[in-house]
Amino acid sequence: MKAIYVLLSFLLIFSGPMVAAEAPDTELDSEEKMEQILESSDEIMLSEPNVTTATQLLAALPEPEEKAQIAVYNIEDSTGQFKTGGSTVVTQGAVDMMITALQRSRQFKVLDRTDFGDFMNEQNLQAENRLADGEGPILGEMSGADYVLSGAITEYQVDKETGGLGISIAGIGGSKEVARATTALDVRLTDSTTGEVVWSESLKGEIEGEKVGVQAFSFLGSNIVEFETGRGKQEVINLIVRTLIEEAVFKMYDAGI
């Protein structure tokens, strides 16, 4: 019995140090696993860069030392087209695409005025002394714009066309069916001091779709439009809109803005 008490006392005395000695190994294993996960981030992440053929133009531009400050408010949908359920056909994310394109170009200081009410709420909280000392924005330090950027998507169309000769059977020629997605963008820069429009551009883009089914056409490989249901039309238009917006930003640089 005495031997049992001695053994129990020995275990109680040395159990703490033994557990503590194992902890660093466990912590080290966790750190190694975390490093392995971070090193494999490309394999883990689902997302991929949302780019177009025009993105490389913006990436190739040299970054200037001095940058004009551009305030972006809105890129409207002026097509007036709606789906059966009442939602708009054309993307309502054009202004977000524009901000991304401007940032990708690295040519301008971009002032986001799209959710200006939220921004002013933070300013007002500071002005009313509702924030903790040392936190929140500094009043009177807002950046002002040299130019205001505005514009609209002015055209939208996805149509099927029949024309030309298709496969000829027994000497009788057939007609070839194609689809075309067309969008136009008008954008301008206005001097914030004088109100003068200093630059404007109207861009139009078209993509031809390849027939892959009775009523289905493929645009640029992976964008499928089904004309019976209308499914996929918006995705194709969004692709053209993003491309036109990036090209518009490139043209702004090319114009010396």
C-alpha cells in the first residue's frame, strides 16, 4: 500500500512538467500546419482574377509620380431594358468595374463617392463627438477631386442572325446561324472647378457567339447563352461592359488626362 502512495505522489509531482514539456512540440506542429496551409493558398482558394483582354493594357502602363484625383459617382444603365421579373438586364455593377479599372491602371487617385452617405456618417459621428478619443476620421482632411467621372451604358443587344452559307446537302445550300452580343458605353470627365467636360468617349463592343446547340451559343468559350430562356445573356453583357470600361480608362491615359 505504501508503495502505491509513493507511486501516486511521484505521478502527481511530475505530471505538470511532463505536460508542459509536450506543449512546445504541439505548438510547433500547429505552426508548421499553418505555414503549409498558407503555402497552398493557390490550391485552396476558389476565386481567380476577374480580368479581360484589356486588363493587360492597364497593367502595362507606367505609374506616374503625380496623379490626378478623380471622383467616381455612378455609371448608369440608360438602356431601359428589363427582364420579365422586373430586374434590369444590364449589370448594375458598372461603377464598381470602373473603380477597379482605375485602380488597376495606377494612373489616378480614385475617390469613391458611390456610397457617400456611409462615408459622411463616419464624419458626422466624429463631428458630434460620438467616437472614442483618437479613433475615427480627422475632420477637414477629405481629398478633393480634380475631375468628376460619369457615364452610362447606352446600348445593349444580344441577337441571333441568319446569313451566309452553312452546310450544303445534296447541292442545296443551308444558312449559317450566328449570335452577336453588342454593348455601348459613354463616359466623360468633367473639371470640378469649371464644370467643363474635358474628355469624353463613346465605345462600342461586339462579341460573336458560336452555335453549340439548337438555341444555344457560346461566347468566348465558356459563356453560354440560351435564346429560348434568355439564360446567360447578362453574363455576356457584363463581360463586354468590363472590357469597354477598361479600354475607356486606357484611352483616358492615352489622352493625357
